[in-house]
Amino acid sequence: MTNIKNIRRSICEIGKILYDRELTDSSGGNISVRDGDKVYINPRRTGHDKQWQLEEDDIIVTDLCKVPLIGDIDAISREAATHYYIYHNFPDIGAVIHGHPIFIMTFGAAHMDLPAVSEGTRAVLGEQPITNTPEVLPGSTEQAEEVVKNFQKRRDIESDAPLICSLPYHGTFAAGGTINDAFMYTEVANNCAKILVYRQTMFGNDPKADFSIHRRFSKEEIASIETSKDVCRTGFVYRDAFGNETEYGGSQKDDKSETIKKITEEVLKKLQTKI
């Protein structure tokens, strides 16, 4: 069971980072985390009243129907309907972030999709563009329904697609397995938008500018990033941690076990010498 204080603290910390990096502002934004049948969510007017300087005890705890366990129902963020509706429709989602990232909002203000052009965006979010919902009343049930429709379309295209969308003139919603996932989706998408805005500002329609993507990486290639990789070829002779010339044999478990054994023996020898 996740410790209540840890969840509350994570919301406070991520909220401050969102605010400091201009991924939200004093006019709004909200964060929630689901832990089993409980939802942790920041209070309304967090930006206006606190400039996202939250304390752990500010975080409200409810059940999945927004019935308060800790805190006052009237203090829950006004965007709560969208958060809860996402949780009801996507059981794999453990955190939702609504922000006001200025560069993504630039695309939303033009009712334009944000293409995934940066490597980080494609690696994290995939090739799907970030699309816009219709303009709806902020915080309304209609907004909740439109965000979920948008997310379901992403999942129809790719069953495990990360979830993020843009709300024209309003902001974004991102939902992930953890609060770190939802934060990363928001930040990498905003960085992608930032690249495109700066690129247009700097190069415009300069015919010398090559705006194409020269190589698109497959999901398998992206997944290989997480795999631990050797930095020496098998047979490479090097000076090891004990000052001996050693021939590298590859990253098998046996090699690691042998290294640990050597280190243990050296430590024991030194201890025996001191005794």
C-alpha cells in the first residue's frame, strides 16, 4: 500500500515543477493520483491562492465517486470531473495532470494538431499527433466526455498509446500509469511544440532548412534503449579495478559474480591485515 504522505508530497512537488517550468500558471491546472479506490487531488485555486506552493495537508482524498475521505468536497479542483471520468474509463491510469503549457496552447489556439517531430516526443508518446478536443466549458461534464473520447481514439489506433490531448485556448490533459508518466507526457509534448515554434521563428520558409525526419525509429528500437549495453568488445584488454590487466569477456552474470567475488576477497584481505 502506498504511503499517503508520499502521494501527497509527490503532488506538491510535481505541482511546483509544473509551475516553475511554465507548464501551468496561476490561473489553473490540477493534479490527481489514484491509489486503488482512493483519489488524491489538489484543491481549487491552487495557482491563484498559493502559486503552487502546496503543503501535503492541502491535498484532498476521496473515493472514486468524489466522496471526500479527507477534506471538503467544495474545495476539490473544479476540473475534477475530467480526472474521475478518466479513471472510470481507463483502469490502467494512475495519475492525471491538467496543465497550461504555453507552447502546446499556441497550437491549440490555432486549432492545429501538434505533430510528434522531436525524438523525445516520438520515443515517449509515439507517432500520433496530439489532437484537440472541441471547445467546451472548462470543468464541465462535457469536457470530461470529450477528453475521454479523444483518449479512446488514441487507444483505438494503438492499444497502449500514452494519453494526452489539447483543449483549444485552455490547456492539456495527460494521463499515465504514474504521476511521473503524466508529467513526462506534458513536458516532452511542450518541448516538441517549443521546437516547432522556435524553428518557424528562426528559419521560416528558408529553402535551405531541412525540416524532414531522416529516420523514424521502430518501437523495438525505442525499447532497446532500456537494455544495458556493453562498452567494450569481448577480448578487449584493459586495466581492471585492481590494477591487473584483464581481458573483457562480455556482460554475462558469471562475469559480474566473479567481479563481486574479487572485490569481496580484496576487502577481506585488507581487514585481516589490519587485524
